[in-house]
Amino acid sequence: MLPIAVSNAISKISNDIRSEYRRRGQHSPNVKFHQAASEQANESSIWCRHEKLLNLSTAMQEIPSSGSVPNELKQYLDQPLLERKSDPIKFWVNCRHFTPVLSEIDLKYLICQASSVSSKRVASVVNFTIPDNRSRLTEEHIKERVLVMSISDEYWFQ
């Protein structure tokens, strides 16, 4: 793989992660947990100041800077390679607890079918059904002819 292609992919994914953090208000689920815990703490509690400092430091750490690779992406890149026959969707579902934003982004792209077979099959049927000398057929008539040609012989000849 070309190093420039790897660099471009990492930059694109990093930008996607930063955008998702901005969309979520730059907070991870951990920050919300710590905020809820500090709200429950009594003001006179010994842990009140600790909770406030923890909220402040966690909020600062969760915002990936524009020049660096986000922590979620670093964690993913540091993992060993998966076996070729492993299920990538299952992997990303299992990784949601430590890479929530990256998992969401990857699952969005993994769900897409990466094949053009079905569209080529439809084009082939249309080319077979509509001869070149029938150029004046309307869209509706072409749809009807394709439908008639798609019905199997067992339904025509019983």
C-alpha cells in the first residue's frame, strides 16, 4: 500500500472522528458519567473538588486536536490484525466500549454492499429485453417488457 494513501486515509478518518465529537458536543459517555456522579455528590463532601477536577481534565482530554491522531484511532491501529475469515461487523460491535465514535463510523461504511453485480444484472436484462431497433419505447413500456421477461417459464407454460 502506498504511504500517501495510508496518510490520506488516516487524515480522513481523524477528521470524521473530530466531526463526530463536535456533533456530540465534544463529550464522551465517560464525561457524562462523571458529571452525573459529581451532581450527586454533596457540596460539603470531601470528593466534590476531586469530581470537579476530574470533569475538567476528562473534558480536555476528550477533544482531539486538529493536528494529532485521535486516541480511538491510535488504539485501533495498535491492535493486532484480524484473521482473514473473521467477521468485521462483529469486531466493531465488540469494540464499541473503547472506540465508540470510530465504531459508529466504521459500521456506517461496512454495511454498504461493495458489489456492482446486481446493477450489471439489471442492465444486462434490459439490453436483452429491448432490442436496438425499438428506440421509441417509453420508460413505462420498458419496465413492462423487463417485468414480462423476468417471469420464469413455469408461470407461462403450465
